[in-house]
Amino acid sequence: MRDFSWKYFAMTGDVDAYMLYKESVSDSSEEAAVAVELDTTEQDVDSALL
């Protein structure tokens, strides 16, 4: 979805397409941050069990 909305924005200059692109970028950044946090939490739990 991110690639499509960026390409559509680049071709048309449509502000709504840009906003959709920015939303998808921020969503993926938040998901990556949560994944890193979960991984760190799992490592802390594993360390505590040892």
C-alpha cells in the first residue's frame, strides 16, 4: 500500500495520497518498534530464568 500511495502521489500530487503514504510509514515504524520491544522483553525473561 505504501508504494502505491507514494507512486500515486508522485504522479498526481494528490494530498490525500500523501497522507495515506505518511500514515502507512508511521504504522510500519510503530510496528517495528513494538517488535523490538517484544524481543527485548523476551530476552529479559530468558535472562531472569537462567
